Amino acid sequence: MILLDVLGRDITTKYSPQKFDWKYFWNDNAPRFLLNIIITAVSIRFIGDIIHQQITQFYALIIGVISDKIAISVKQRKDKLNVDTLFESETNTHSETDTHTETTK
């Protein structure tokens, strides 16, 4: 899944480097990896109690896919909030500058 995200990224945005950069990759995906590990560990610990069966390879696959989907969803919401906040602060900064310029004239 992470490989598909890396290959499908939009390099024309100002937030994404033109060439692949490991530092950007780790900074951008570290919360996703951490959340994935936590969700997987908790799920494996408690899934046996919930379904009253042994964890098979199929259940492990389902846990992995679902935990990655949850991590992607959280990351996208976080990124959307950060971008929206960034645009709002840029808009407010430009508005304050325009207002200040108009009052000084």
C-alpha cells in the first residue's frame, strides 16, 4: 500500500519534493507506521477474545489491511486539517497586509 502511495503522489504540489527523498518519506509516513503498529498489536491481542477462535493467516491479513486503511484515513484527515489551517493563516496574513496598506495610504 505504501508503495502505491509513493508512486501515485502528485509531484507538482509545493509540499511534495520533485525527486524521491527518504527524509520526506519518513517524516510524512512516520505517524502512519506508528498507528499501524499500535492498531495491529491491539487487534492481534484482542481478536481471539472477540471471535473465540485462533488467529489464522486470513485474520492476520484482514487485521493488516484494516489497520492500514484506518491509518491512511487518519493521515488524510490530519493532512487536510493542516492544509486547511495553512491556507486560512495565509489568507488572514494577506488580508491583514492589505488592510494595513489601505489604512496607511
